[in-house]
Amino acid sequence: TYWKGGRISEGDRAVYAWVTQTLSEIVNDDKELVFMSDDAPSSYTLQDDEQIGFVFPVYWYGLPTVVLRFLSRLTLKGTDKPYVYGFVTYGIYAGNVMNMLEKELRKKNLILQGRFGVKMVDNYVVGYDLPSKEQQKEIFSKARADFENILPSIEKKENTTILETGPLGFLMPVTH
């Protein structure tokens, strides 16, 4: 089962549709995709050996509010030790997002095992110039290659981290 989150732009929606679809195909998972929204169901029954992936964009080096609200309502039944991973996209760095996700998941007795992310075009355009179309193309091309390098770790259910937190990741608990 994959949860992807937030109210996002049409461009981001296309990226997350591609990411979640590809993840679903790679792990041979025929389970449903659940959008982490305020009106999404909050109770799910897991099958043995099921994976749970939380897929979302990083907002200000942390979890989007809609993801926090979804996690606060989440109730899981069934297997007690699923493989749980987070997969984020970020503009400059992922910041403290995985520590924040891990903290929320512990409240649900879930252990975050995989921490993954790929750099995409930044969604905070107030402080930065938008990259040119050519630069965006390069960023997406590298993101696709990075994504494909991460997939084997998810397939093998590895307990690992593959993402750039950046130099300010330690500050983010103060800002969230």
C-alpha cells in the first residue's frame, strides 16, 4: 500500500503519479494507492509481507501538514511488522523530514526502515529563481536515474537511507 500526500500542483501530481505507479510495479504490489487527504479512509488491514510506502514532497524541510493529519488518524490491523519506507522529493535538500516521519510512525508502532528521496525542481519559488526549461529537463533526468538506483533497495526491503538531508537538517525540529 502506498500513501502519497497533499494538495499539489498538476505538475507535481504527474511526478507523484509516475513515482507511485513505478514503485507499485517494481514491488509487484497490486494494492491500492491511497492519497493522504483529509477525506481518505483512516483504517487499513495489512496482509503478511505487505509493504507500506509513504510518498510525498518535502515542504520547508519537513512533513506537509496533510501528511501529519493523515498519520494522526491512521489505524492499521493485520501484520505487526510490515516493511515501511518513506520516499520524498525535494528541491534543495530533504532536511529533517525522515526524522519527523519516523517520530510520527513510532506513535503507530511502525518502524521506518527505508528512507529514500530524489532531488526535483524546488517547489519554493519565492526565494529562488525558477530553473530554465533545459535545467528542469536535466533535473528530471537525474531524478529518474536516482529513482531507478533506489528501486532495488525497496525491492530488497533494505534498512537504509538514500537522500540528501543538507547542512540545515538539524535545525528543522525548531521550525516545525
